[in-house]
Amino acid sequence: MTYAVSDLHGHWERYKDLIKHIQLNNSENTLYILGDSIDRGDGGCRILLDAMQRSNVISILGNHELTAAMCIPWILQEVTDQSLSELGEDQVASLHEWILNGGAQTL
């Protein structure tokens, strides 16, 4: 059986309940996560890590994952005068958007 879900937004317990309910341990079942696994709730990274370990879970980037992917590489850089001066308006706007949309939970 094929299943699809979207907008889990870090709700780890809901994700675990879904996995159990659809019997995802059965290799004949496949789950497609149609984006927005992260942010807002505090279990987004756990959802992604679990999905990555399952061959029958296909996770597609949503706007929350895309914004995180844009921000995380430069957030993880060492903060120096030079790195701060190199931040562009687009980067600052992306970070601001991400935080406003629940990204603080993922960070």
C-alpha cells in the first residue's frame, strides 16, 4: 500500500503513531512525506533521521526544508567580522523568514 502525508512540522509522536498505524515495518508499504517535516514542533530532526533510515519512506523537500537548507550552511560558519560583513540581504531575509515560520524549534 502507498501512503502520503505532509506538514508533520516536527510532531514526532504523530509521526510515530502514523508509522505504527500504517504498518510501515511491512516492506510492502511505502510512505511519501510531501514536505514540511521540520519546524514548529521539536521533533523535526528526529522525523528526518528516522525517515532516512527507512528504505520505504520517501521524503520530499518542502518550503521549510528548503529554507533550512539555504540558511544552515552559513549559520554554521565561524562568526567573524568578515563573515558578518559578507552576509547579504537575501541571507538575512531567508533567516528571518525561517525563524518566523517555526525554524527556531529546528535550530
